[in-house]
Amino acid sequence: MNVKIGTFNVLNLARVGERYYDDTPPYTAAEFDKKADWIAEQLRRMDADVVGFQEVFHVEALREVCTRSGRFGPDDTVVAPGADGLSGPRVGFASRLPLAEDPEPIELFPDGVDAPADGIALPGGTFSRPVLRARVVLDEAAGTTCTVFVVHLKSKRPTVRPDAVDHDPREEALGKARSLVRRAAEAVALRLLLLAEIVDNDQPAIVLGDLNDGTRAVTTDVVMGDAPSRFWPPPQQPELRRAYWDRLLYSAHELVSRRTGRDVSYTHIFSGHYDNLDHILVSQEFYERNPARIADAVDLRYFNDHLVDSQLSDDRRDRIVSDHAQLVAEIRLRS
């Protein structure tokens, strides 16, 4: 049995006539219709059973595009907690598979994020966009469930003072550093949530979302964790090595590209820079070198043909299509 799981940053999905940012006009009926049709067509192309969404402003708009796609019906789950148009962009979740638990938004950081060391401490507090946790039933007959976290970490956009002069290079540098610190704190908070979910048990987990950093960026590494080295823990202490494996996540991008020997992926283009900002991360229960795995990540597809490199093309991207690629990982459950 194969299951497809995807992630989709929809770029400011809001209802007709409702302003989602103060400095941005709302969608006209014609604009929303075009945007909803484009998202619905992408969902049909993705053909995914489970999708995590980012940048949802109204849950009603998300339900509309999911219905238009024909992929999600009235008996399926489509939610975006807190997406009321007043609370900023939220993450959403759609599933054709049954759920073992109701989806749960998580706004507060778990304890321990702000623990200081050497006079340095990360800020505590809340996620800029609350994380969504859902427990999906992968195989009803076997009773196999998987915990899915839908995430959207702080962007690289500089966090500047309200009275700062526009394009001040010093303030831009400080602003990028502030955003990095916030994103790092969110990455640690997500990591702590994951450890509470996957350590000392056989519960598989998947992270879907826009981490706003590359596959081997420090913040992404924080979420995934560090693998044991060749020399530590030593082979004479296999229980320590097993403990390391138990707390790791693996990039579906790296698993598939290593096996196929190809990597032509990107999910975002900005000023000529091609990046992988969107990720599907899986726990050891999906890792091909784990003899006790429940499934294999057999394919990862990128839907990025709508992205435009502004350094090479005069085409101007409008707000109808997303500025991110969509990803779909196909996992094959083992009997």
C-alpha cells in the first residue's frame, strides 16, 4: 500500500473582499476564482492523500479550494485552526485518511527553549505561526498511525524597528539576525515537540512545511537532530547508538536523491537564488536502513514549473500562483 503526503504554501489564501494585510488590497471575486482554480489544479496534480498547507488566512477559503480539487470530499478532514482572517497566516491540514485524534494547534513553546548557557539564551514564547499536530491512520487493518506536524517557521524577512529608515544596511543586517534568532528558537521548540513524540517508542512522525531554510541549514539541522558519528557511541554500546537513531528525522529529499543519484530540486527562487525552503522530514520508521521500519520513502516529486527567476525573465509573478513549489513524498507501507 502506498500513501502520498504533501506540503503546499498557498501564498496568502483569503476570502473574497477581505483584506489579509493592511497594505494589500483584498482579492476580487475574479482573482479569487482564478487562484482557487490554480490551487485546485495543483492539488489534482499532487494527487496526495495528506497535505499540509501554509499561509491560510480563512479556513473557508481552504475548504473551497479542496472541494474544487475533487481530491477531498465532505467526509474528509480539512482544517486550519485560528484561520479567521484576524490572526494572520495559519497552517492548514487536509486528509483523505482517517484520523486517530483531532488535529491540535500548538502555539506556546514547550519548556526549556530559553535555558541559558554561557550567557546566551534563546527567546521563549510562541510560534509566529502555530504548529498543527495531527495523528493520521496509515493502515486501519494494522492499526498503524503516524503523527504529522504541519509547520511554517519564521521567514528570512528582516525584523526591523518601526522607526527604522528604509533600506538602512545596518538595520537590514540587524533585522535578518533578529529573524534568524526567532527562527532558531522556533526550530528548537519544534525539535522538543518531536522528541516528546518519537523517543522511546515506535511512533512514526512526519514534518510537513516551510522551514524557511535549506536542507542543511543550522535551523533545519536543529529540527532533524544529529546522527551518531563513526566513532561515537562506540560499537560496544549499541543501546546508545539505538538511542541516537530513535531521535532523528530524515529529509525525504536526501533519502530519494541519494538512492536515485539525482538532485535537480528547488522550491523557491529569490533574486536568482534557488533554495529548498519546503521540506518533508520523516522519522526512523521510514528510513530505508532501519530493519524495523514500517515503510519506505520511494519517491519525492517537486511541482515547481510555475516558479520564475526574475534575474532571467521579465515575467512578473502575480498573487494568483504560489511563490513556492509543492512537494509530495510517496511512502510504501511494508506488510
